[in-house]
Amino acid sequence: MKRTYIEELSKHQGEEVTLKGWLYHKRSSGKIKFLVMRDGTGIVQGVLVKGAASDEVFDCFDKLTQESSFVMKGKAKKEDRAPGGYEIEVSDIEIVSVAQDYPITPKEHGVEFLMDRRHLWLRSSRQHAVLRIRHEIIRAIREFFDSRGFLLLDAPIFTPAACEGTSTLFETDYFDLGKAYLTQSGQLYGEAGAMAFGKVYVFGPTFRAEKSKTRRHLTEFWMVEPEVAYFDLNDDMDLAEEFLEHIVQSVLKNRMPELKTLERNTEFLENVKRPLPRITYDEAVDILKRKGVNFEWGNDFGGSDETVISEQFDRPVMVHRYPAKIKAFYMKRDPQNSDLALALDVLAPEGYGEIIGGSQREDDLDILTQRIREHSLPQDAFEWYLDLRRYGSVPHAGFGLGVERTVGWICGLDHVRETIPFARMIYRLTP
């Protein structure tokens, strides 16, 4: 008999089906025994009735342990009280592998215990919900850009120089060519793509050797970075808010069961619709001062500062025009005030901080060359980047969205370590 997946059971009501999966848990009520199977697409309850199934099949109940793998055959029946809304009247069981004592049990376990067993923790209903929402976010990201004529441009992971600052680089020897670095961002290559194709997006892993242990930081994370020729800062902000609305509304539409599993209050998510509020850096500083925060103009916002600012709004807020001295070398200065960069950050509500960072890029060759020197960066490594200004330079802009921070916010998680299948943090390299 052809295999059926649990998520397909609604199409097979009243039919004989064959399911293949693992034992999630079991319980017994005298002559009736219940086996709850998971197969990666959902969970379903199998019902074993003494006399209805053979003694050999009935005895399989005692042999199966948590996470044992088995094949279950029987008739699919609608049952609203059962997990997943369906149950199987079991006629046959084939045991594939009996699991040893499973280390993760229904009792409370510490985070370190679970992270050490992340390869097994992924099987839990909570992690299923988180990673299915992550999948939906990534699907929505690709759908958004693909449907708007953006080209996916794959940027290299090995790079010859820094993009976001030399202090957070992972360094390695690169054959006879000297040092290479794991990418901090694909943006510079995205700019080259925008000059060739008009509008592109880079989507891949990025690395930051930042010795930070906050709930918002990973050393390896995924980022999507659109870049568009002939865009200015306002165009960039328009794209960012349309993009964010699309992602969040897609999750609300397609992953509400997972949000319910996580007991996520969706009030703030439902508010993520255009237009998003936009404030300047100066206005953000005024908010901090009114709230009694001791903040000096010219500093970057810390996590607690971002929380205070975002608490004033019922949806993500866009902060723009930051002091140039705290921003990257490639950001264009505000023509109205050269002390400011045409930069933007999008701060998520509920204390989740920055999820988007972007800017209009400096398109003047002489100014960009000067900025590279001011930041003590090796100009030879950026000659290809300067070529983009030598040969047909145009105004352009883009941004980056961190997938893990976005997953953490949408899921309402306390820490980004659960937002990626296998987290890499300052003190974690396994499993």
C-alpha cells in the first residue's frame, strides 16, 4: 500500500492507509491502547483494540518505546478529540527499530541539556512549530523578491576584506593568497549585481566574530539583502515596510496552528501593515530622554534603548538618519547635514530590537575612496568595489534582514538559539 503522510489524512478519511514514523508517546486504557505517531508532517493517534487486531499486533504496544520507528496500517477516521483531528483504527504494525531510553522526556530540562541534544530536541512539537515558521518566513522572502523581478545573486562566503568592521572577522589562510575572511555580509557583491541587473537580492549565511552573549546574537546567521539601482533612502524604506508586511502576513495566513502551539499573542503581528511609523535618530533620542534614559547623542542604540523606543509604537518603527561616525564606510551622507548618514534601522516591537538595517550607498568615487582610507581599510581589496563608481555610478540603496532575529520576534522566543536548526554561539560549536 502506498505511504500516506499524516498531513494528508483529510484526503483519505475512511480509507486504509499506511503511515511511517516514530512513537511520540503512548497510553493504555485496559483493552484499548493508544499509540501517537509523528512523521514530521504532523501527529496522529493509532487505536489498538483487543480482539480487533491480532495478538501479535496488540503486543507491539509493549515493545515500542518513545521515538521507536514503526509502520502503522489501518483505517483513517475523523476524530476531533484526537491529536491532529484524526485517528487510525490499527490493523497492523511493523516495528522498524526499537529506541533506547530517550533522553528528552516530558519533564523539565535545562537549556544547556537540550542544546547539547539539539539533534534530538528538533523532534519536539515546539521546535517543529518554530522551524516550520522559519520555513514559511524564508518561503515568503523568496516569494516577495521573485514575484517583483529581483534576481537572486549568490555572494561568496570567502572574502578578501571586511564589510562591517575588522574587529568581528573570522580569519583563515587562503592557499598562497594570504588571509581570507568569512563574510559578514553579501552587500558589496549585491551592489555589483544591482549595477548589472537593476535589482537583486543576496540570501545566505553570514558570520560575525563578535564576543557577545546576548539573546539576540549568533556567530553564524542567515541574512537576506536586496539592493536596487536608482533607489534613494525613501525608496529603501518603502521597500522595507512592504517586505516586512508581506513576511508577517504570510506567517499569519499559513502558520497560525504553529503560532498557537507557541502560545504566541499575535496582536502586534496583526498590526504589521503599511505604513510603518518613521522617526529620525534625533526623534528617537528625544524619546529616550523623555523616558529618563541617560543617552548621549552620537552613540549607537543598545538593546535596552531599542526596547524603550519600540515600546512607544504598536508595530515596527523605522529609525533613519543616524550619526555617520557610528555607521559603515559605504553609507552616503545626508546632503542636508554631512554629520548624518542616510541609514535606516527597523526596530521590532516587544523588545526584539533591530531586524532590518540598511542605507543609501555612497555613489561618488572620490568620497568613497576617502571613506575607505578614513576607516583604515586596505584599498587594494576594494578596487573592484570602487570600479562600480568608475563605470556608470548611480544612486542605489539596500538593506539586510536577519532571519533569526525575525523568527525570534514572530515566534515570541526568548533567545535566538531556537530560531536556527543548529545554533553557533560564542561558547557553542556542537552538535
